Amino acid sequence: MRTAVSRLELLRPRSVRDALRMLRNDGPLTPLAGATDLFVALNFGTLEGTRFLDLWALEPLRRITLRDGMLQIGALATYTTLQHSRLVRRHLPILARAAREVGGMQIQNRGTLGGNVANGSPAGDTLPVLAVADAVVVLRSADAERRVPFGDFYTGYRATVRRPDELIVAFEIPPVEGRQWFRKVGTRAAQAISKVVMAGVRGPRPRIAVGSVAPTVVRLSGVERELAEGATVKEAVRRLDQDIQPIDDLRSTAEYRRDVVGNLVRQFWASTA
Ligand SMILES: Cc1cc2nc3c(=O)[nH]c(=O)nc-3n(C[C@H](O)[C@H](O)[C@H](O)COP(=O)(O)OP(=O)(O)OC[C@H]3O[C@@H](n4cnc5c(N)ncnc54)[C@H](O)[C@@H]3O)c2cc1C
């Protein structure tokens, strides 16, 4: 470990209200949830001098509830919790499915939904799920709470609208109409970072989102429109170039990613018919 842990400063709030006051009055502070992403950065030595706000003990942020048909998932819900939650399995089964495919058991026990979203990696496996579920991100500061549609949350590569004095406290998921579908493509079946990750909902308004092909998760709005208007999937996939311009990086080439996205759209459509 390149960063000496003994020199790190860690504030441990006892309540969400304390945490938000600390963010406002004692900042700048970096929220720390399961630390599975932050630990990697610590290991690289890139967080020297960072002061942390430990959220782990804030139980209210772990709750998963259903209110007036709206699924509310606390930001601190871990992947293990998401897999076992009856509410998640009933209302958003693709989130439980995505959670099952994240890392190994240790990561699933510590990694949180809020951490995945806040970290903003384009390869984050839950991001396409939240995008097709039309999720809303609930951000709270000591002074106010605001709700941001998931599609407006990212402003660029790992950049979000979250202000330094705000925490993600929860995600709200309206009822999802239609058949849900999720697929992650990596170098192997388990413990792999996504080369392409896709979620889809086949309802009156088809919705498809894809990760790992652009600086942020993207909705395939051109393909969605074609499918909604009754085009065949073959015709719709021809529109892909308008929706995505995949990147070459150390995990894959742009061409491979474009082909895989096309194949996944076809698979989604065939298996939800
Ligand atoms: C071995 C390994 C395998 C992995 N495999 C996968 C995988 O298969 N798929 C995948 O998507 N990810 C994977 N990850 C990445 C990581 O586990 C996830 O992104 C995880 O969800 C991060 O959650 P966390 O609680 O650990 O976040 P942390 O590491 O605690 O925080 C991550 C970032 O989010 C911020 N943050 C956390 N919570 C909040 C909040 N409530 N409000 C505001 N900001 C917040 C932190 O400040 C930090 O910037 C892997 C990581 C490792 C080390």
C-alpha cells in the first residue's frame, strides 16, 4: 500500500444529519462507503492527504422500501443485500442479477450501489440498470434535498452533478413496465470488469442502456425509437452508430465493442419477444 493508512484522517459520523453537517462545516471530505474503489486508489497512492467521511455505520442509508409503488433503495445497500432483497428481486430483478455478477463475494459484501454510481466508472455494472429503470438519484446536503433523473446525473467521464457538500442518500425507481433483461460481457464469466454491459426493458417504450462503450453510460435512444416505431431489430441496429462511438482501450477495440453491442441488442430483442 503506497498510502500510509495510519496518516489518513477519517471522520465517523453517528447519524446522516451529523454526516451532512461535517460535509458542510469540516470539508473538503471524501465520502467512504464500502471502500472497494477507494482502496484501489489508496493503493496507487493517489489519495495522499485526502480526508474521509466514513458512511459505513449509517444504517438508515441501507434501507430498501416500497412506497406508493416507488422502490427506494438506500445508497449504502450492498450487492449482497440487493441480491437477497425480495423487493429488488420482484420489482427490479435485473439489479439483483447485476449485483450477482459484480466482483467476488468480498466485493459484494462491501461494495455499495451508491459507491458504484458516485464512482462513475463507465464500466459500472449497475449503471445501465438504473438508466433503463428511469431511476432518480436522491442527493441531500445539510440544507436541502434534490432529485436528479439518472440521465442527468453524469456530465462527463466520472463527472457528476453531485456537489461536495452532498451525499447520494437513495435511488428511487418508478414501476418498470415490461420484460427486463441484463447481460455483462467480460473476459470470463465471473470477477471480470465489463467489456460491454447492457440492460434493457421491453415494454410499451423499449429502453436500452449500455456501459463501457463511452465516457458515461448511454441510452441507445435511436435504436429505442426505431423499435418503438415497429422497425425490425435488424433495421434498428443499423442506427447504432448514431447512438454510440465506442472507444479503443486496453480492454477492447472500438470495432469489437460495436459488434458486441449489436449482438446484445439482437439477443435482448429475441429473448424478450
Ligand atoms: C476486485 C474488485 C472487483 C470489482 N468488480 C466490479 C465489477 O464487477 N463491477 C463493477 O461495477 N464494479 C466492480 N468493482 C468496483 C467497486 O467494487 C464498485 O464500484 C462498488 O460499488 C463501489 O462501492 P463502495 O461502497 O466500495 O464505494 P467506495 O470505494 O467507498 O467509494 C467509491 C466512490 O464513491 C463515493 N461515494 C461512495 N458512497 C457515496 C455516497 N453515498 N454519496 C456520495 N459519494 C459516495 C466515494 O467518495 C468514492 O469517490 C470492483 C472493485 C474491486 C476492487
